[in-house]
Amino acid sequence: MSQIDGLTLTVPQKADSKQEQNLKHIKMVLPKIIAMLNVDKKMPSYQQIVSSACLRFIAKLIQYGHIMDNLKDSSIFSAHLKPGQSQHVRCTAIQLLTEFIKNENSERDLNTILSLVEFDGSAMVRAHTVTQLYRLPLFHRHQDSFLNTLHLVQRLWRLLNEHLDFSLRCHLAQLFYTLYGKTTPSCIPSSNFGVVIDLKGQTARSNVAGIPPSIRYSSPFDEKYSSDEGHNPERKKKKHKPINP
């Protein structure tokens, strides 16, 4: 553990009278932390571990609300997601950005994370991104969350069925199960099956609102089961001709 990580552990969650002096000293260290972050880009340390430690320190200040307004967003983490940074720094930024998304319900940053899963050239970064998403779920099953949208369901379902990386598809399946389980996601409109009766016109019509086509799928066993004799008792059994010796 570096000295910066040790300083991160001393950040108080609430600034009471006993910790006010300690928090004042921590804020005085913040400009030096940012300077070390910039120096590490020009003269990189081994796997840029200094940058990772600085990002964790800044993230802790943002989480507890002890940081200045001009740094109170996720842009500092998004800047370290781009290719050209070391894998260690990118993975650290992914973890911190995932925590930021969960705390702040940031849909824009969630789209940034999912773009990494879909388009990034590093298999390690793609797998680490999905792993962080299901280790730290953005919401729980059947929870009313700003991030629990139909667009997220459609995007995850498309990646799960179309991505060429088999290992990543396994991680995506785990993520989908963690967020939604085996039931239909709560953000998807229900079938609402019913019959609407028009008394004036003396007509009746069915009212069915199905699942959007982008996430609807058919099982290859449906046709087999629908034509099975056990499921269709009215089907006449074929008479087999006797085989002559």
C-alpha cells in the first residue's frame, strides 16, 4: 500500500468537530495529489500505480462530498479510460466510474461504460468492465431506479446475443442475471392481455401489448412442442402399415 492509499483511508465520511482539522489538512494535500497525477503521465511509474492511487483518493473525496465543485464530476475518471493509459490505470478508472454511476445514477456515464464493453479493443478491459458491473450492481431486481430502463435491457440483450467473444458473453449473462434474475425485467411493459368490449358498436377486440421485437426471441423447441401429440390431443395418430416379410 502506498502513502497515498494510506491517506485515502483517513478521509472522514462526515466532518464533525473532531475531524474538521483532519479534513482541512486533507484538502490542503489535494493540489499536490493532482500535481502528482500530472507528473505520472510525463514520467510514468511502474504500471502507473501513482495515478491509480491518486484517482482513488479523489474518488473518496467526491463520494463523501469533500471536494471542490469543479472536480465534482466523473470527467477525471472518463479521461483515464481511453487507450494509451496502462491497463492498471484503466481498470482502476473503470472501478471508480462504476461506483460513481451507482451513487449518482449517471446514465451518461453508464453509456460510456457500455461503449467500452462493445467497442474497446482490449479483451481484458471488456471483461473487467462487465465484472465490475455485476460485482457492484447498479440496482437490485425489481427496484425502481433511474438506470433501470428499457434501453439498458435492449442493449445488454443485444450484446449477449451478438458479441463474438464467448467469454465476454458468459460475463454478460451473469450481469443480466444479477440485474434481472430469471423473470421479465420490471421496465418491460407487461402483456396486458384482455378483451375490449364496445357496447355501442356491439363489437369486441383483444388488447395485447407484447414485448418489443428487439428483445423478443423464439425457442427452437416451440414448433416441436406445438406439434407433439401430447400437447395436441386432437391430432389423429397415423396408422402404420404392417411390414411384410
